[in-house]
Amino acid sequence: MSRARDRTRPAASATVFAALGDATRLGLVQRLSGGEPLSIAQLTEGTRVTRQAVTKHLAVLADAGLVRGTRAGREVRWQLEPARLAEMRAYLDQISRRWDVALARLRAAVER
């Protein structure tokens, strides 16, 4: 099985959706979606979330392949991995298409 296909298996995808299922992590993804890498200090600015908590949440997102950190001197700058989000969007689109087909078959059967 190819690596790209392996990453969109239900078990692999569940990790991503579980990571995104937390409001704090979803907020971090939203903040990182601006495109520029941000430090922990920047990610906690204006929030009630501690730096330690943000660090733990970023580890979960990184394990799911949604973000990556790059060391810049004494700090780590975090950025979104848009390719992983695109994979998940394609996966959801595939599920949606299957549902559309199934619903169309059901509708045709009911109308007969």
C-alpha cells in the first residue's frame, strides 16, 4: 500500500480528526493558518492557555502530522502542514461522494 493511501486509512485519519476535535487545538490550527510560523509565546498571546498547555497541544497536532516545529535559536517556531489538511479534506470529499451515490440509489429505489 502506498504511503499516501496509508495515511488516509480510517485509523490514520482518526488521529487527525481526534486532534482537531479539541477546541484549543482547533484554535491553534486556526492561528497557524495565517501562514507565518509562530512561537509558543505568540500562540499564547491574548489567551488564557498556558505555554505548557500549548506545548502539549502542539505535540498532539505534530503527532497527527498537522503542524511542525522548527528550532530558531532558543525557541521553536510552529507552522501548519497544509498538505496533511488537504489529505483529510480529500478523504472527507471521498466519503461525501460515496454518501451522495448511496442517497441517489436510495432515492431512485423509493421513487420506483
